[in-house]
Amino acid sequence: MNHKQIRKIFLSFFKRKQHKILTSASIVAKQDSSLMFTNAGMNIFKDFFIGQKHSQYSRIANFQKCLRITGKHNDLFEVGKDNYHHTMFEMLGTWSFGDYFKKESIIWAWELLTEVYKLDKSNIYVTIFKGNKEDQLSFDRESFQYWKNQIDDRNILFFDKKHNFWEMGTTGPCGTCTEIHIDLRNEKEKLKIPGKNLVNKKHSLVVELWNIVFIQFFRKADGTLVKLPNCHVDTGMGFERLCMILQNKKSTYDTDLFTYLIKSIAHKTKQIYGVKDKIDIAIRIIADHIRAVVFAIYDGIIPSNKKSGYVIRKILRRIIVNYYLTLKIKKPFLFKLVKPIICYIKNSYLNKSHLKHDISSIILSEEKFFLKTIKLGIYKLEKIIEQLRDKQCHIIAGKIIYWLYDTYGLPIEISKIITTKNHLKVFYSDIL
Ligand code: ATP
Ligand code: MG
């Protein structure tokens, strides 16, 4: 199944269950001043949950572009190193606003995964909230009862608030959740360690797929919970992870959502993907980040020195440092990756970009400028190293590294690599 079929099946399934199908909202969290970017499908429906607005539809299914690079949900440092986190990912979502609750949510999730997508039941684990004294919440008995009718008891696990209580941020609508995890390991591995021991342990092949959240509360700024007037359902399933599972892959980067990018990056940087870990991670980071940057610019965030524009510029610079250092690329090339990503966006989403400028040109000028910055910074650092060498000094002051960053924008990680190469120790306490 390709990604288009996988998405279509999800939407048609919920359409048959009387859900209104909606397209994604922008990646920019326009409605919510507490967020910079949309980090989950539920952001756009926040007002419906708290009763400030009334939804025209009581059941909705959609797919939402999410960006997790700031705030409570920040996956930036997992990306590329593991095989299933992305900065920008698409979330397949279903919603009930004061309509059905735990029973239907659980039964339909199970039906879709096991009868429609035909996933092997024995590889599925579900988790349930076990209660929390501080919040005066008890064990989620109701979800347990419904799951018991579907799945083997041994595949039902209990976790605390950290895993089974979903919150958008420090305040806002929230509630207990039940999650669906999949074990993708081979039989030999499963015999060694049972899957249930690896759920929520950051194992690369035992991953969370779907979170079913029962929104019932509002977390106030003082940390207390108040009950909402109605109960709602908010479910989110990672599209990249679903494609990974259904396309029989061990990494989201090996699905048809990413292979075109991975191939293109490997080709353009003259590298082979799948041989050396360090190179593979660099290629994955580039593929992930450039997709996120193009999606964000498409939705109107131009790289700049302010707010969300600055965050996007930093992500772009993270890619450039990465290709400069690890892949030894000294010339702009990211801008050449833009076209197929735009094509994907246009084929998948209805919303048109209001952007006046060409995204490739925006990225090219960012690349040119930052590569120039790096080169000038390195030139300055090498001059300083030469002077130190003349004085037979093997230590460089941390404040020089900081000054190069502050004045010339030379990333500290680049300075560190160059100083190490030149056998210089950095004396950090002078900047503390
Ligand atoms: P994880 O523990 O794997 O980071 P999460 O608990 O942060 O997941 P949720 O906030 O519940 O995830 O999001 C709902 C679903 O979205 C997850 O079940 C997962 O399939 C997907 N998802 C979450 N974060 C990412 C990400 N960074 N990249 C890709 N998919 C993600
Ligand atoms: Mg997470």
C-alpha cells in the first residue's frame, strides 16, 4: 500500500462512521497565543473542547501537519538518531465533540487496525492510565473493560500520568488516554524479550502508533484540574509510523514518504545511505528538517530573526552545519530538494500557499548567507589559532569561541571541531 491509499482508507473508514472529513489547518498556530506551531491535531479544536465555540460537526476525521520543535513537545533532538520521530509529521485524527466516548473510540480503533489494515493482533499492545493521587484521578476502568473485550489481557499494560495523561501544554484541555503500541521485531527477538517489556522504553521497533485521548478536564495555570462541561475524544495516529508498519519497514525514513528525499540527498552529496551510521543520521536529519522547513515556509513562515521565523531559520542552519561538517558539502544544495516536497504538499493538502516568493530561492539565499558566515568565522578562528601556535599555547579561551559565535555567527560546534583538530583545549571557565 502506498501512502495515498493508507490515508484514503483511514478517512473512508471514519466517513462510514459518520465523521465529517476535514483538511489540515496551517502549521502556524494562529488561533493560540500559547503555541508557536501546531503540535497536535487537537490545537485547532481547543475552543470546542473548552466550550467557547460550538463545532458544526460532532464527529470529525482529518490529517494535520504538526511541528514539534519548541515548548512542551519538542522532538528535535530525537530526530535522525532514531527511526520514528520527526520534527514535522502528519497526524491522522478523529474527534468527537460531546458525542461518542470511550467505547466507540476503542472498538473502531481496533476494527481499523486489525480488520481493515489487517495488523497482526499479537503485535499490538495497549496502555491504560493507572491513576494519579496528586490529580485525584483513579484507574481508567472503563477503557480497561472495553479493551478486554477486544484484545488478550496479556497485551494490556498500565502506565502512569507521564504516558497516559495527555496535555497540550502547561495549561489547556487534557485528559487520560489509552495508547496503541506495535512490536515490529522479528520472532527471534520477541522470544528473547517479550514486547510488553519494551513498551514506552524508547525501543526503535516497539513504537507508539495511536493515542486515544479522552478530553474531560482543563488544566489551570495553578496546576489544578477542572472538569469540562462535556466529554470529548481526540485521537492522533502518526501517519509516518502507520506507513512504516503497513509498508513493512523498520524505519519511517524507508517509507514512500521519505525514500525520494533520502535518495536525492545521497545522490547530491555523493554518499551511500545505509552503510555508515554517522552519514545515515546526517542524511536523515537533512531529509526530516528540509521537509519541515518547506512545509513551514509554504504555510507562510519566512526565515527571519523574529519568533517563528527565527525557529525556522535555526532549523535550516542546523541542516547546513550538519552537511558542512559531516558530509563535507560547502555549496548550497538544499534548495534543489524543494520541488518534490511542494509537489507532495500540493497533492496531499487542499490549502494553497499565499507566499509571493519562490521557496527554493528563499532557501538558496539562506544557504548562501550562512555558508558565507561559516567560512568567514572559520577564517577568523584559524587566524587566532595561528597566533596561539606561534606562542606555543595549547589552550584557547572559551570567550573567543563565544565571541566568534556572537559577532560572526560561527556555530560553537564548528569551532569545537576545529579547535580539537588543532589539539587545542578550550578554557571554558572564563565565560562562566
Ligand atoms: P512518542 O512517545 O513516540 O514521542 P507521543 O506520546 O509524543 O509519542 P502523542 O503526542 O500522543 O505522541 O501524538 C500522537 C501520535 O503522533 C503518536 O502516537 C505517534 O504515532 C505520532 N507522533 C508523535 N510524535 C511524533 C514525532 N515526533 N514524529 C512522528 N510521529 C509522531
Ligand atoms: Mg513525544
